[in-house]
Amino acid sequence: MHLEKKLRKIPLELIDAEDDFFDFSDKDSSYLAKLKLSIKKVGVINPLIVQLSSSKKLYRLINGFKRFQIAKELSLSYLPAYILKRDLSPLEVLNILLLSHSRPLSLTEKARIVGIMRRLQLSDKQIYDKFGSLLGISSASLVKEYAILSTYRSPLLSYISSHGLSLKQALALKDLSPQEQDTFVFLGNLLSLKGYDFFNILTDLKEIAIREGKKVALVIEETGILEIGKNEKFTRSQKIERIKNIIKERKYPYLTKVNRELDKIRKKFSSRTGLDIVWDKSLEGGVELSFKIRNSEDAKKKIKNLLEEDNFSLLVRFLEVYHEGLQDKKDNSG
Amino acid sequence: MRDYRIKRIIVDKRVKDSYFVSEVIKRAGGVEIEEVSTEKNSFFADFSFEEGKSTLFLTSFPGSFVKTCPGTGRGYLCCGYYVINQPVGCPLDCSYCILQDYLGPSPLVLYVNFERIKEQLDDFLKEQGENIIRIGNGELTDSLALDWLGDFSSFFISYFRNKKNVIFEFKTKTDQVEKALELPSCSNIVFSWSLNPQSIISREEHFCARLEKRIEAAFKVQKKGFMLAFHFDPLIFYPGWEKDYERLIDTLFTFIDPSRIFWISMGALRFPPSLKDIIKERFPESKIIYEEMIKGLDGKIRYIKPLRIKLFKKVYSLIREKAPRVFCYLCMESPDVWEKVMGFSPSSNHHFKKIFEKHCREVLEKGGA
């Protein structure tokens, strides 16, 4: 009932794709390549949606921007299209688009749709009430978050969609400056960071920056993690591991110092006694002594070693540091 | 003085004829009143924290008001406290408050079926026999922040006054003690204040009374003859914390007589991981969650142990200087931290409860600490 006529074949030169107001689709390069191959082989199967412009000379492209672009590249002459009635409001057009959309919407596509709705002056509540179920958005407060995502620049949205980030992960970029966003996405691209690593590394950097009263960009620079990302000597997973370690040491400077000191004591103690000390690196759990014994003589020897004054005081020192940290040094807090 | 206010009252139709409802509405002044018959959960689904904290829901509660304090998970000692969940929700707005996570952005709830609370307390106390019970209503709310609407303090004081094995605690960060001061005192009713240096109050404890107002209120309560308690919880690390806590404890003992203090607790900042995102979102200016913290054995985020010990040792020594005999304990801490700070540790939660019971019996017998 919204269509002017039935499916038609429209000459490419009569389609106007200048106005991309309704274009919400992702432009993932691998998907584009696949689509191009398919169109080359069997042509455009899924019709475009167009609307006759007010001058009645051209058809304004509403849906099918990727197909149109590929058709142009392949020099096709005609494209199948449904023509929408001219008197439809933008909101009705959007509704038709959503109802006719055949595949599940991605996170970034939902965000762009929410962005279009906001430009059409719909409140978050109206968006949720009218389109929530169609978009798969489960609460009005989530609409606000999608709206924030809709304001992201194109390279960011492209990264989010191509790396499969969740809404929460994507929103971790929101309070960074454009320069910081670009730097982090550059790092993300270098390491092909997927959701979990992307989010955790970014969150840690932001928390360090807040604590130290610095910009995230400066923390990235100071930690030298971009250089690690660019270093071709390391594999991707080695780079990620190194970066995580650097960030961890920066996030937990005191804990790192304490654990280093504990490790020093442990090594000395182990070499003298043949016993090992195992401890929870967060210093919250317990401390265990462990040793392998070959026979009763070996056991006697190791226990005797342990009880020797110098060795035992090493153990005492270990426990002191474990519980009370490095008392002789100024701690980082306060 | 109250910095927060109730803007809207929602009345469950089932309780609209209750005397208590009309009394609350009268005291709240000209606020928006609405009657609902909807189930609470669906009705309040889209509340923001700000709306929730300024909305009061009057209803009745068919469940159990009296519970054991949830305490925390394995690895840390808890004291065996009991809680009465009335009211539920807090109009104060501390950045670190766990209720943001536990209750979510829901309205403040006052249950008007006081008869049921009374019946449940009767049954509960009968079951407890001669045991010493410590109980309070400051777990899911500030005990006195909504007192101006309903005189809960009068209800609880009147009920517990003659229950000699029970110590009832009002835990607050307000200075609203006027209603309570109208009643005669008794030694098993404790008014307690959570204390932090004014710099933390200003930055993190929104709508709460200033430090001097809290101490002034405690002084009035002391003068009236009720017992006092103080909670240095959460203790917070920040640049200059040592000097600030020194000043705070100095001021406290300028006005407060240690023999009127039933107990003092210390607990370091800790919170479930899910609260962190809420604090980031609601209090972007707050920096307290960015210190060096780890996930503890109970899953909560807390300062690393050496920092906690440093904090506790300092504050404990300051307290001991001023009040050498006052009963102090650590809230949700591990036995090794206890040993480092207090020189001993309860061997279990049960032992901890027994130590506390013994202290309480002595104080109740003497009528003072």
C-alpha cells in the first residue's frame, strides 16, 4: 500500500544517491567484496527502495546504497527497485525500511537508525515505544546509549562493526577526545583488538589517566605501547601480552614492587633451602611452602635447612613484605 | 538541616487509608501524590537514580523484615549483626554506596505495616532467648534520614527500650536527632555515625550532614544519655588522608566521652565490581575507585592488603591514643589483617560474635562502656 507501482527496473542514471539520510548500513569491506562477486555472477536480486523526487525526474535512493555503488562500478544499466509513494513522511519511510530489512541489524546499524530517528525529532521514549521491539532495544535508557554511538565518526563505527564490539565496549570510547579515539583505534587496528581486549586495555588506560591526572594519549605515549604494536619482531599475541603487562604494572605500581621484592626473597630462599614459596599475587590469599622430597633423609635435610636462622629469617621477611608491603619505601597512595 | 527533599509520593492503593500514610503525606508538605495499584517492579522500571531518591513509595510488606546482616563472602570475618529492613532506600547520595548496585534506581520505600514488624520482632526475639542481639535498621537506608516523615526512631526506641538483651542501633550520616531526643534515653539504644574527613564528605557523601554537624548531633545524643557508636567506614585513601583522619579523630574526642561509646568499627572502601560502572557514570568527578585495588576473596574490589593495614593501623592508633579502652573491630576483614592491626584475630565468625556479645553484656550491666 506504500508502493507507487510494482517492482520496476530503473535506469541507473535516474537514481539519485546524493542524499544518504536513510543510509544506515555498515560498509564492511569484506562484505562489499562478497556482494560485488555475487552481483557480478547473478545480478542484483534484492531490489532497491527508491522514492520519486519532487521534480519527478529522478528517483531518490532510500535503501540499497551498497548495491547501487557496486552496480555503478560494474557499469550495470538497470536495477530492480520498489518505488515508494511520494506523500510518505520520513518516519513512514523509515518504518518501511525497517520492516523490509531482511537480515539482523548490527550494533552500528541500530545506532545509525536511532541517529536518524533523533534527527526526525523523536524522543528516546518515542523511539523505544514505537521501534524498540523492531530494533531489538530492550529499554528506553538503552536508546540514549545508541544515540551516543550514533554520533561517533565513521572510522570508529567502522572499527566497532568490523571487530564485533558490544555496545558497552563501543561506549568505552565516548569520553575520549577525537585525537585519543583515533590513537586508540589505530592501536586497535595494529593489534586487531577484539571486544574483550579492546575494552579492558582501554578501560585500564583511562583509569590510569584519571588517577594520574593525565590525558589517555599521554599515558599511551609514556607506556610506549604504540611502538610495541608496530614492532614486527613480535607476533600479535606477543604484542598484546606485552602491552597488557606494561599496563598492569602501571595500574598496580605498588603491587608490582611488592611482588618483585617477594620474588627476590623467594629466589634466595629457594636456592638455599630447596623449598619453594607460593603466594597469591594479589596478596589477598595465603602463602604456601612447597617442596618435593625424594626420601626421609631428603625431607630431614630440607626441614633442617628451613629452620636454620638465616633461612628462617628470610621466610619471616617474606611474610612481612607480603602482609605489610615495603615499609621502608614511601607507598604510592596518599 | 536536610539538603534532599521528597518531590513525589506514590501510595499503594491497598494502604491508602492507613493513618501512617496520611501522616507522611501531611509532613511531606505539598508534594505530588499518586495512587497506584500496579506491581511495584513494573511500575518503577524506568526510574533514574535521581527520581528514585526523591520519590517515596508507601506500601506494605508481606515478607520478613528481620534478617541476618548479609556480611560478605569467605575469607573475611563478620560480626553476626541483625538488620531490620525498614525503610528501604536512602535519600542521601554517597558515591560509594552499595545500595546503588543492590537496589538499583528505585524509589524510597516505607512500609506502613508496623504491626507486622512488631510481630516479627516479637517472634524473632523469643527464638533468640538469652542471646545478646545487635540489630539496626541502617543496612538498606540511613536510619534517620527519613525520620522526619515517620518517627521510626520513636517506634524503635519504644519497642526496644525494655528488651534488655537487645542493642538497637540507628546508623546515620545525618544530624536529625530531634525526634529521638524527645524520648527518655536508655542504654541499649545506640546512635551511631559513619565518619569521614570533611574533604571526603564534600566530595563523596552528597546530601549528608557536614562532619561538625554529625559530631554536634552525637554530642546532643550523648548529653541525653543514649549510647554512641562510630563507624570509620569506608576508610578512604587519598593524598593527605593521614592528616585529615588525625584531625577528625582529634575533633571527635574533643566532644565525645569514650565511656559513652559502645563500639567503633573500621572498614576500608570495598564494593562489588558492578558498582564501579555506576560510580563512573553517576559520579565522574570521583576518583576513589581508581586507587590500587584488587578483587578480594569475596569477589569485592578492595585496597591491596598492605594499604589496608596501613590505613587501619593509623586510624586504630589514633583512636587508641584518645580512647584506650573503647571496643574496636574491623568490618569484613581477614584474620591476618586483624592480627596485624589489633594484635589478635577472632578464630571464626562465631568467635567474633561471642567476643562482641561479651562486650555488650558488660556494657549493659554497667550502663556505660
